[in-house]
Amino acid sequence: MSAALDDLRRRALEIADLHGIGGLLLWDQNTMMPPGGSDARADQFEALERILHDRVIDPGLGRTIEALEPWAASADPDSDDVALHRALKRDHYKAVNVPTDLAAEISSASAHAQQSWMAAREAKDFKVFQPALERVLELQQRYIACFDGTAEFAHPYDVLLDDYEPGLTTEELRPLFATLQDELVPLISAAAAAGEEGRVFPGHFPAEQQKALAGELLRAVGYDPEHWRLDAAVHPFARSMSHTDVRLTTRWEEDDLAMAVYSCLHEFGHGLYEAQMDPRHYRTTLAEATGLGVHESQSRLWENLVGRSKPFCEWFLPLLRRHLGGAFEAIEVPDLYRSVNQVRLSLIRIEADETTYNVHIALRFELELALVEGRLSVADLPDAWDEATHRLLGLETPSLLEGVLQDIHWGAGMVGYFPTYTIGNLMSAQLWGALSAELPDIEESVAAGDFAPLREWLRENIHRHGRKYTSRELLRRATGEELQVEPLLSYLEGKLLDAGLLTAPVRIPRT
Ligand code: ZN
């Protein structure tokens, strides 16, 4: 038995290292690599993918997993080794069900579709993208068919969801999005009517000043220069090679300070998840996030629940004044609090405020589900997009770039990914509820710039476990709850009222 376990651990270690190398390639591609390096980098990614895929589908791994079955069935299900066995078994099972040729076809069709998506944006013509997207969806159907008759997935779309948030189902998502939609639409229109125009932080702030501010902000929340880096990237992201090497990126927009401030907090939340994994899981399959929804819950928690709260504004305003002076001398905490929580009806998801954001995701969920179920054709997608935008946001879509061509996900083959953003938002509000019950002084700590109790709570309840528990189990252990919408909705309405962005409650409290 112990020989088989050793074999399992040895295989896990190599797979974990290969993932770390992939992370480094990706980080470098988006921060340091000169543009001319892109073809060679694509070759390197492909080589690495092939090696990783071979390791995961290796029949030797299959035999080891099988040999350990009787032991795993009788040992403590919460032990690290049993969790490792479970994680590798799942990865192996999912990979061997998909023929290598199909996996390669999917990856090349996605690369091609991303190019078409860019060309279509350039030409402002959906027809340029349409054939490539049709191909992507056709391959997704073949991918789904690989799991036909396995009894594991009740709905075709579940197969796709599972790649991003294991265990999440269509049946579970439908009512969540229906409630969000029903409740958010009136809330948004009431708050948007009361809102004002203009940027969150008006003014021009040189990148050097922003860097100094972001440096102090990040060190205060928990950025450790010994183990972390911050660099510039067009689309901010976070990546880690291990818990000891965490890379954040941001964008310095001189006329939009909110970009750097909130992307730093967002990516810090992602980074902290990886930095606070239990070192015991290092170089194993357990040193990974358990799902993208959980990962996103961590970034949204720091960006929104912390970064747009009144106590945070109390702590942050003096920092803004010290680094940027001028404009910030003239405003007070309630102004800042109100400003960072403004609600505006907008067409672009990545520019959407916290309250509106999930309506953008509801729209994408509705459309991609219709595509997968065959109720909507790619040719009809642009009209369906515009119709849904009008229905949900009351807005006309003046151009494809502000409509169906705004996101790269579908072109990149990522169908079933969007819901993880909303799962992250829902979880972040649930986690905040649980942690503020356990840490009654949390608001005082944040206002004083002491983020250690918050970091510790997250380490203990979420981060350290890595992939040991499923998202469902992790949420249950941390909050005692299943995934639900009410905590997010009441948090949003409460904050809008508190910030003076709503004059009276809009929602009818649900029991
Ligand atoms: Zn994120």
C-alpha cells in the first residue's frame, strides 16, 4: 500500500511542478515577453500541455489509483492522502474520457476563434467571428458527448460548468440567476436614477504617484515583498508558481485611479488565496484552488466587501490625501464611500459596478445555456444579446463592441465560465456574514488598517485547505450554509441605503 501511495505522491509532485512552470510562462507572456515572442510561446505552451496531459492520462496513474481504492474507501476521508487520491482520480477520469485528438482540436479551434474574435472587433462585423464560434460550439458538443451515459452529469451544460467549478449544476444555477435578475433589476434602476455622473476618483494622477499609493495599500493588506511581485499588464491578473511566489498585475491609468486601486485589491485577494495554502500541500494536487468560484470569492471579498466599505474608506482617505493631496483634501469619508459605490446602467461587463455586475452575468448565462441546449443559433446570437440587454438593463446596444463582441470567453472556448463570477460574488457575501459573526470587531480593525484578523480567518477557513474539499463542502464548513443569493442582495441594498445612494428600501424582504 505504501508503495502505491508513494507512487501517487511522486506523480502528483511532478504534475504540480509542471503547473507551476505553466504559470510562469503565462505570467511572463502577459508582463515581460516582447510581442515577437508570441509564436514561440504558443509552441512552448503546447509542448507543456502535451506533457501534462500525458502525465494525467498515464495508465500507470490509473493503475495506482485503482490499487488504492480499497484503502481510500476505508481510511479517513478528511486525510490529506485520501483527498489527494480523490483529486487525482477525478482529473484522471475526466482526462481519459476525452480523446487526445479532440482535446487538440478544441485547443486549436479556440486559438483560431480568438484571432477571429479580434478580427471581428476590428471589422465591427459579427460574421467574421461566426464560423469560428460555430466550430467552437460544435466541438464543445463533442466534448459533452464524451461523458454521455456516465450518469455523472444531469445536463449537457453541467459538463462544461464542472471544468471551472466542479460539481456546480444547471439545476442549481437557474433559480439563483432568476432571483438575482428579479431582485437586481429594480434595485439598479432605483439606485442609478439617484446616482451621479463622472469618474469614481476624478482627476489626473501620474503613474509614479499611483505606484507609491498602491505599494502602501498592498503592504497594509498583506503583500509580502519577500514572496510577492506587482507588475503592469493590460488585463490585470494574478498567478502563483507556488505559495512562496505570488505575482500580481495591475494597470496604471492616469485618468482613472480606480482601475489601479480596485484591481490591486481584487488581484491581492486571488494572490492571498494561493499564498495562504497550507505548506503541507506544496507540490501536491491539493495546493490548487478548489474552484474558480471560490477563487473569485476571495478577490471580490477584498475588492468589494472590504474595499468599498465605510471602514475601509475611513482608513483609505488619509492615505489618498498623503499620496495624492489636492482633490482628496476637499472630500470627506461619506463622499468617498458614496463615490466608490455608485450604480450606473452600463453596457460593458468589466466596467460594471458591483450592483449591476451580476445582471451582466445573468445575461451571459441565459445565452450560453440556450446555445448549448440548441435553442439559439450562433447566427441569432447578436440579436438575442441586444434583446436581453434591453430587457435586463433597459439599454440599446449601439455597437457590437459594446454588445456581443465585448468578451473573449466564448471565442477562447470558455463556455460555462461566466457563472463562476457570480458564484464568487454570492460566496463573498456569505463568507463576510460568517466572518463578521466570528470577528465582531472586524469593522474597527479595517478602519484602523489592521487586516491581520481578516487574513487569519480566511487562511483558517478557506485558503489553507486548497483543493481538499469541494466548494460546496468548503462553504458549508465556513458558513454552515449552501450557496444562496439573499446575503448578497441584502448586503447590496443595505450598503446603497447606508451610502445615501438609495433613499428608501426597494426590495421586499423575503422570509
Ligand atoms: Zn478575478
